[in-house]
Amino acid sequence: MKKNKRISKLWKDVRVKDIALKIHYGYTTSAVYENTGIKFLRITDIQDYKVAWNNVPFCEIDENDISKYLLKEEDIVFARTGATLGKNFLIQGKIPKAIFASYLIRIQLSKWECNLNCVKVLVSLSLPA
């Protein structure tokens, strides 16, 4: 990989796949507005790098699938398609029990390998939103 000379010599220039614990697509289902106890994060719920969790709909999901798609603090989700390609959100703080939709990709990064806030800023600058 070619080094970016603008990045400090104290930083390591790496590919996301090299510091990712897991990268995968979200769950395929339809949103419902009846409270199922599981929120369903969609691209449209991410506005200006924020999510109004009170407005996020719910979904039905098999109990056995929840752990695979459950959002956790420090996850980064990206839009993978359409005009919103690259739109992203860093999960921070306490959030409701939520999974993410199939047109989002979740990246779980190793916190030992990187500063997640720096990664979020760099990704936001380098991808269209």
C-alpha cells in the first residue's frame, strides 16, 4: 500500500479490512411501527451523522438471529447502495436494542488497533455522503 505523506509518521496507514473484527451486511426484513422491542436502523434514519432513535421503526426478527445483527457501541454502519452510498454513522453511547438493515454494512473495528473517532472522521471525509 502506498503511504500517504500527509499522515503523521506516528500513525499507521492501514486498510479497514486489516483492523476490522467483522464486516457484514444487515438483516433483510420490512420495518413495522408496532413495538416489537427491536429497532430497525435504515439509511433514512441516519441524518447529519445522527439518529433520532425515537423515530426509528421496529422489525420482526427470529430470536436466533438477533445477536448477529445487534448494534453495539463503536460499530460503524455505512450505506452500501444508491445515492446515499457512503453515508455512515458511528454508534456511540447508550442506544435502544436495534439491528441494522440489509442495505447497510456494519464494520466492527478492533479498538486496540485504532482510534474509532479518527476512523469515523477519515471515512466521512473520504466517502460521499
